[in-house]
Amino acid sequence: MSLLEIQHLSVSYGNIQAVRSIDMALQEGERVCLIGANGAGKTTLLKAIAGMLPITHGSIHFGGHAITRLASYQIVHLGLALVPEGRGIFSRLSVQENLAMGAYIRRDKAAVQHETNEIYQRFPRLGERRNQPAGQLSGGEQQMLAIGRALLSRPRLLLLDEPSMGLAPMMVKTIFETIHDIAKRGVSVLLVEQNARLALATCERGLVMESGALTLQGASATLAQDAAIQKSYFGE
């Protein structure tokens, strides 16, 4: 069984169908990117998987569990974490308190402290500012914090929604190096990313979403050579 299995999934906002009868699967340890224009339904799909939006039709299974009707906090306990578009940090809480929120489901305090220290080593700026309000961080630092917070829940699957949005090139490089390292540790990744070229270079497999439906999927290397993909998403 796949780690994540989605069958005939539809999500609506009132009379507007944002996601239309999607079938997809993601294997343990796999990196998959989801690309498409703004408004294609990518964020809606991630939120539905994470239990943040009600599902109109279809089913979602994660790790052998039916999660279609579960609340977000229940899904987190099963090993699925979302780094949302816009980061979703708690701006008035300190950096340290934000990270602690990511580990709220855990009781192994020594391991949590060790992993928190590892995050500070990976992102030294977070360590330097651990006692400052998270709202005072730069956009890139907030993205680091959002990823670190998600990792402290020890996810089997990490959903990332537009992690490079609004960041300087050097910060984008740091974030995507982190995604590579996360995958090397065996964490599966489902990535939504506006930079289609970077997304396909980072992931093994790509999915293209248009008007709420999946229209194309395949190996990332193959999609990157597709003329229609190059025209629509690479500007070539």
C-alpha cells in the first residue's frame, strides 16, 4: 500500500469546485511536486489532505489509515505535517515557543531538545534569535522556522506549500537544500512550488494541476523536457 492514497477526491467552496475527482498516490520516501498556475487548486488539495478543508467526495488514506473525516490534529498524530503557504507562524510567540508547538504531540523531551538544537545548527539565525518574537524574523527566517516546527512533529510525510515564495535566491537555495536533506532521512515530500523548474529538479516525480484536475504526471526529468511544460511554466 502507498503511504498516501487519494481516490476520486473533490473539494468545493460553495458552488465552486476547486478540486475535481483527483486520483493520486505517493510512496514511502518519495519526493513529488505539484505544479500549476495560480488558482489551479494546489493549495486546496494540500489543505484537504491535512484535514483543514471538508471533502465533498472521495477518500484519502495515509499510512493505511482512512483520514478523510479526521481533524488536522488527529492527522498530525499519524505522521503528516503541513508547512502552509505564508508560513503560518505564531508571530507573538518566540522562535523557541514556535518550535515547541511543533513538538506538542511528543513526550520524549530529551529527543525534542536534541532535535531542536539540530534545527538551530542547521539554521543559525534561528538559534541567535530563539528568544525573540517570531514576527520580527525576515521572510526567509520565518520559512526556516515553519519547516523546523513541522519537522519536530517527526512526520512521515511533509507537505510544503510554496516554500520559495517571496524569498531571495540565496534563501531559496538554503530552503531547497534542506528539503533534499529531509528526503535523505526518509521523509516523504509533497511539494507545491511556483518555480516549476526548481520543483522538478528537486523531486523524482511531478504532477500538473489545471482547473482543479490533474492533467499530466510522470518522471520529473521527462516532464522537464515536455514542450508544453516548458512553454507554460518555464517561459520558453
